[in-house]
Amino acid sequence: MKLIFFLVAFGLIFFRFYHLSTNHGRDRNDGNILMTGDNLYEKVSWSGKIEINDAETDVASISPGGCLKFVKNEKKLLIESDKHGKLSYEISNDGKNIPLNEDGKKIIAEAIKEIIGFGFNLDSRIEKIYNKGGAPALLAESANWKMDNIKSAYLNRVFKSDSLSEQDLLIALQQIKGMGNDMDRQVQLKHFTPRYWSDSAIVNGWLTVVEGLGSDMAKMDALEYYIRKHEYSDHSITHIIKIGNDLGSDMEKANLISLMLREKALSETNIGQVLDIVGHFGSDWEKENTISLLLKEKAIPETLTGQVLDIVGGFGSDMEKENLYDKLMKETIQTEAQWISLTNQTASFGSDYEKSNMLVKIAHKMPKSDTLRTIYLKVAKTINSDADYGKAIKAVE
């Protein structure tokens, strides 16, 4: 049988302590699982190919020479297949043999239910359910499982179907959202391909699942998968920016912005939202790098220059301010109001030398205007050094 037995039992360790041993032959048609704890002793052993009946109340067949053993505390069941495939049963409870009557059949049915709960013969069971009711039947059954790895097995088969409805996909997303493990959720999220993303409800549901992932790394992995498929809209990018704003690390936020820029995912309508994120970075270095990248890609419209100036004006380093002010003068500063804002911000420089240098650069590029000249001279008067003050005044004469 599949190694899924190991995964199931390992997942249950959060509820009890379990000891597990498995022994598989080359064809994986033999093995065992043992779980103990909380006054529970439960063991399943099998050999040969075993099929459960459609009602899931008994064994339909065991290949010749095979057997199925089940023990749960005082209840015991042994089903053996002779060389012709004929089945024989040994059933006991509290040390008393139980004939194959209603009581015996009840124990068999209970045992089969427990065995199925371990994921026994899972692939075969999934195919039977699919053949009877398609993807909706698999989704209904998947909802009954708490273990992520078994739920994933059902969902994997669901996504092999070529005829999933919007309702099927939304139900699948709800089940993925309810998984407890980021890795399992990431795998399932990547079953969604661009053919599903023309539906805004599916995209919104998908991004909502991403938003609930526990780690920034998992979120970034999923978002990169989506963005690189180039099936985004302004609405979905707005949702992605919201997710990005909730990332715990400025570096991850900057990486997401860089990814969206490289993949041409940002439009003018999104840049203001991006700048809101950048403005709340804790590191001036990250702010400078990200704004520099936005300027390099010519992503900042002239109308948002004031927002950028406000961010840069809050930098603690005069050098970083001057670096970005130089780039802004080349790329986006156009209106008199923007030149006034830039000139006024220069007054906050702590160094007379840096302040004078910045004013000289402004003087060489700003439009000729009495208003600008008046503000320029007012800022120049905040320079204490006569030499630096003289240099600034000479530049504007």
C-alpha cells in the first residue's frame, strides 16, 4: 500500500503518541501500521491485493494467499484468502469468538471504517467515488477528512477532471483554505492555472487562500506563481498589494514590488498603493532602493511626485535624500508646486555643505520664477556657513 499510511499516522501525533512500523514488499501490497496511546492499541496488517466492497462494510476480495488483520484493543479480525481466493473470517471480542452473524458483520464493518480512516486502498477508493459522482462527489467526501494529506489525495484527483464548474473550484478553495499545512496548501494552489483565472470570483478566492498562508515565504511563492502567468487585472493586483502590505519583512515587500515591476504587472492606478507601502518601510535604504527602481522603470507618474517627495523628505540621511532628489529632478519634477516642495525640503538637511550642494543643483534646473526664487533664498538663509551660503546664492544669481 501507499506510504500514505506513514503520513496519516504521523499527522495524528498531535492528538496522541503513536508508534508506527511499516514493511512493504516490492509491489507495496503488504505492510502494517500500529498506533498506541490514550488507552488505545490499534494495528492493521495486510498482505496481497485487497479490495473493499462498494458499501464499504466488508472485503470484496483478497488475492490468493493474502490476508487482512485488524486489532483494536479487545476486538480482533482476521480475513484470509486461500490459494483459490476464497475468504475465511476469524472474529473475536474480549477473547470470545464471534460467528459471521449480525454481530460479526458489525465488527467487520467497524473495522473496515477504521481501516479506510487510515487511508487504506485510498487510490482505488477515490476512483470509485469519482466514477460514481465525479468531482462533486470527491469534494463532498474530501470535506469529511481532517488530515491534510488525505484531503490532498482527493483534491489531486479533482483537478485531473477537465470539467470543473465554478462551484467545484470555489468548494475546492474553501477546503484548501481549511488545511493546516502551508506546504499542502501551496501544492493545491498550483493546480489552478490561467484557464480558471478569467473568473474574478475564482481569482479572489485563490488570493484569499494565499492571504491566509502562515509564512511570508509561502505567500511569496504563491504570488510569484500567479504573477508570472500574466493573467492579472488591476483588481487582482490591488489584492496582491494588500497581501504584500501584510508581509512581515520590508525586504519581502520590496521583492514583491520588484517582481511586479519586472513582470509589468503594475499600472498607474496601482502605483499610489505601492508608494503607500514603501512609505511605511522601516528602512530608508529599502525605501531608496525601491523608489530608485520605480524611477528607473519610469513607473511613477508626475501626479504622484508629491507623494514621493513626502517619503524622501522623511529620510534620516542627507546623502540618501540628495541621491533621490537628483533622480526626481531628472524624471518627474515638473510643476512649480513640486519645485517648491523640493526646495522647502532641502531646508531639513543637517549639513550646510550638503544643503548648499542641493540648492545649487536645484538652481541649475528649476524654472525661472519669482516665487521659486523667493523660496530658494529663504531656504538658503538657513545655511550657517558663509562659504556654503555664498555658493548657494551665486548659483541663483
